[in-house]
Amino acid sequence: MGNAWKFGDNIDTDQIIPSQYLVLPTIKDMSKHAMEPQHPDFGKTFTPGDIIVGEVNFGCGSSREQAPLVLKELGVQVIIALDFARIFFRNCINNGILPIEHPCAKEISDKDILEIDLQNGVIFNQNTQKKYHFNKIEGYLAEILDAGGLPEYIVKRKEKNG
């Protein structure tokens, strides 16, 4: 459960982490500047568990992996959007962030309180009292998410397979 941070269409990776901050030494340092062009205080005021909500083509632009990494560093676990750029969608999964494509992203407002029921595939908006069902990610992609990302998944598979 968390507050929605609403963004519009075509939020690209340069807006998620502007290129001038890619020279900073760590992802933690970069994360303070996440979403700065859209919301200057986002990297300093985002609370772990809050939920990013975008609209069309979230994560478009370059395939820079720092974009989902800075979001994960801030505590982003879920991003809801009408749709995602394909590379960003997969980079989210590889970094343990659940991307949910759903038309409800249009109806969610900034600071709405959202509950995500992963087991049943339900988004509940406390402000509007609306429930939305989403298709859960299944198979090995779900295993990657459950592990916390691709590196953790690989370690678990190696441990399991000896």
C-alpha cells in the first residue's frame, strides 16, 4: 500500500534519471535526482512502498539500466502504466520492480492511496473505492520478481541446482 505518484505520457529514461547525474559514483547518489525534471523533490520525498503511475509509453528512450535501478534504490516496487516501453518493462522485472499495464492508470490521481494485492492480481484505490484486476506475471518472469531481480534469481538457481 502506498501513495500514487502520477506522471503523464512518454516519461523517458532521461526524465527518470537525467544524463548529467549518470557520472555520480553510486546508484544511491543518482537516486536523489530521480524524476527531477517532472518532480524536483521526488528523489528526496518518495517513500518506499509508494507507487509510480504513468500513462502511455512509460520508460521510453534509451535502454539505460540506471533508470529502474534508481527507482529500486528509492524503494519502488510497483509501477502502473497504460503501457511501457518494452526494454524498460523487462529492465524493471530484471531489477525486481513489478510493471503493471492497466487502463486504470488514466483514472488514478496523484496521491491516491493504492493497495496492490499481488496474490489475487488486484489494485484497490482507497480514494475512489474502485477495484481493478490485472494479469499477474507468471512463469520464470514471476520467479525473477519473487527473487528480487535477475541477479538474485541466478544465485538462487545456482544454489538449487548445486
